[in-house]
Amino acid sequence: MRRNQTDPVFDWLAYHAEFDPGRLAAVDLATQRWLTYGEFNDRATRLATALREGLASQLATALAPRFAPYLEATP
């Protein structure tokens, strides 16, 4: 687990993924899908990477107030 001394918070998900990756972390009650800490951390890391690499600006544009009517009208 990588952690900088300047990090304002501790990454508990990464901690558990490193030391006990096969342990149950969450259950999606709607789908009954079980996620281990390793799987959960991998998904969170992929999302964070996508956001850092530009998806964040696309999301911000799509969720901007001027687009609200379009998003609400889209099925």
C-alpha cells in the first residue's frame, strides 16, 4: 500500500486489500454480489484512475446545471 505522509486521510480500503484481500468487504443487496477487499480496491482504483485521466472533466460537463433538462429527458 502506498501512502504519503502528506495524505490527509488513511486509505483503509487499500490497507485491507493489501493485508487481507480475500476478506468480505461489501455485499450488494440488490444483486447479492459479494466483493472482497481486493476486488473492491481494484474497482475503486480503476475509477480513481479514470477520473484522474480526464473522465472527471467529462462528468463535470455532463452534470453541469445547463445540461439538467437534457439528462432528465433522456431515458
